[in-house]
Amino acid sequence: MNQQLRVRPLPVAARLLPGSWFYGWYIAIACAALMMVGVGVGYYGLPIFLKPLRDAHGWSTAQVSWAPAIYFCVSGLTAAIVGPYVDRYGPMRFMLVGSVINAVSAAFIGLVNELWQLYLVYFVFAVAFGMSSNIAVNAILTRWFIRRRALAMSISFTGVSLGGVILAPVASRLIDAGGLELATPVLGALVLITSIPAILGVIVFDPREVGLTPDGDPIVDAPPAGSAAASRLESQLRPWTRAEAMRTVSFWGILIAFLLVLIAQTGYVVHQVTFLEDRLGSRSAAAFTISVTAFGSIVARLAVGIFADNVDRRLLTVILFVVQATAILIIIHTESAAATWALTLVFGLTIGNIYMMQSLLVGEIFGMVSFGTVFGLISLAGQVGSGLGPIGVGIIHDATDGYTIPFTITAGLTYLAAVAILFARPAARPADSGAPRLASAAGD
């Protein structure tokens, strides 16, 4: 880490908050707030908006499902495009612009009257999300933490689940009170008033910009060559081009696994409220299952974050995949409301950790220097899967007049993903990579 960065003035939060705590933890909490409103409105809002849009305009389930399909695919493509620029220049500009567009786009969802308008709004919404949320937050935390990265990411990704716990029922009540015309502008305003202060007042891309080091470790001489610490540092500072990463089995193991699992997971989540409304008796009760799912995600993610830095993350990911697939298979074959609530919680125990494991595996194998470059491609595949899942489930639902067959297919895909992730082993160093270096973020 010999490259010098321009040291910047401390952000406002660093001057006001107690300095006895490593500033990276404040970064993680700020990222949690960003994920709560950004992903909370975008991801957990989708199943809440689905049925009101369908009912208000007479659209079919398949027609409405194209909106989240566009959202996930375009946001993934945007992340893949901006990833190398995040590595080179930092994410701050992308986050600011993306958050503003995110808020405006969310507000316009309730104002559409034609299908093309819905698709256009979700297209713009997706571009904003791809710029401001997942890849930016993961790149930031990968720079701030190495030894305690799982715990830091568990804190930030808890914001996603808080979006489900808090924003899903709020959105449902707002829809009941005034329809989408009331709910979506309120949610858009919430995105704006939360994200802008967090980005400008708290977030710093690289700890060296404020005179700190990852994990708050003291600045010491380089560890002895051949030691475990030296090996870990070398892997984190190793630069990767996209071509080099794509020549590794690890890259394709992660990409295929998360493509499959996110087809399944998002296909279920987006249709969860519609699927469970008849069984549970009302849209409000069905919408509350989103909160239960998110609550389970919070508990499990924080628990896993405590020990995930010290276990085999591939095997942990396999366990999460198998539990999720099994929960879905059981839930579609039971009519018991009690069992439905219990299985919804079990599903929630897996959902948040799956996104976190994707980031952790990429960071562990491909390091911090080229994280945006590599993660952008893998995130693109996952987001395409997230887009295909809802539309695929919607088409099969309309063709079979039910959710049993599409959800059985998604469970099978999750089992296949568990096999694929076993191939995500530490990657060999590319022969032409040269000495480790740390890309500059000073241009931000």
C-alpha cells in the first residue's frame, strides 16, 4: 500500500462523532441507511407495488412482471459499466447522482398510466440503483475492512432488511390510504432526505484519504514474506483485469451460482405477497410476510457476520442455498398459516446472507483493488437472474394458473447453485499481473 493519496479534511460526521470508535464502523452504519432506502424501496417495494399496478390498470401478472425484470437487468448492466470507474475514481459522484434520480424515479411509479411509462420509469430507476447502491457500498466496505469485512458487511446489508421491515408495511399502509399516487412520492422523498446527508456527511471511499488503514490497524512494516498475513495482503492488493478474472474457474463458479440463486430468490420474493394473499386472507397480512422475511434476514445476517470471517465461506454459502430451496419447496405444499409464517421466517434467514456472501466471496478471491471491476460483472449476472426470475414466474403462473410449478422450478435452480459455488476456490495469480498495487481514489 505504498501509493500516496491526497489526505482530505475529515467529513462532518468524523468531527462530531466519538473518535474512540474506528471510523469504518460509522461508514458501515451510513451504508446501512443508504441500503435501507435505496434497496428497500427498489427491492422490497416491488412485491408491494405489483398487485396494485396490476389491479389499477387491468394488466396481467406477466405484463407487470416485466417492470422488475427491467429494473434488475438494467441495474446490473449499469453496475458492470461503472464498476471499473468506481475502482479508479471512487463511487461518490455516482452515489450522489444516482440517489437523486432514484428518489425521482420512485416518486413517478405511482403516476404511470401506460405500460410503456411503467417500463420507462423502471428503466431510469434501475440506472440510478446501479450507480448508487450495491456496487458502491460493497466497494467502500471492501476498502475499509479486510479482517472484519463480514461483520462490516452484515451491518451495512442489515439496511436492506430494515427496508423490508420498515418500508414494506409503511408502503402497504400508504397504498391503502391513498394508492400508489400517495405512496411512491413519499417513499421517493424518504430516499432523498436519507441518502444525501449520509453521502456528503459521512461516506469516505478509502480510509487512507483520512489518514486511516483498513480495520483501524496501526501502520506497520510489511509482514514477513510467506506469512499468512503477507499472503492475505497480497491477495487483497492484487490487480485483476476482467479478462484475467474471466479465465478463472472461481469467477464462473460465483457467477453461475448467483445467477441461478437470484433467479429463484427474486422470483419468489416479488410474487410472495400475491402468492400468499389468498392463504393469509388479506393484502396487509401478505405484505407483512415481507417484514417477517426481512426480520429473519436481519437476525441471521448479524449472527453470520460475527463468525463468517473465520469459516469456509463456500460451505456456508452452500448451506444457505440448500436451506432456502428446501423452505420454498415446503411452503408451496402446505396450507397451514402457522407453517407459512414459520417457513417465511426460515426463508428470511437465508435471503440477506446470500447477497452478503456474493460480496464476500468476490472480495476474498479477487481482493479490494479490482473489486468493482470483477464484482460489476458478477453483479450483472445476478441482476439479470433477478430480472428473469419474476418474469419467468409470472409467465409460468399465467400458463399454469398457479405458483406451484414455477416455485418448484426455482427451488431446483437453487440446489444447482449450491453445486456451482463449490467451484469458487481461491484464484491463482495471473502471470502478467505484476507487483501488487492499489488503485487511486484521489480523483473523487
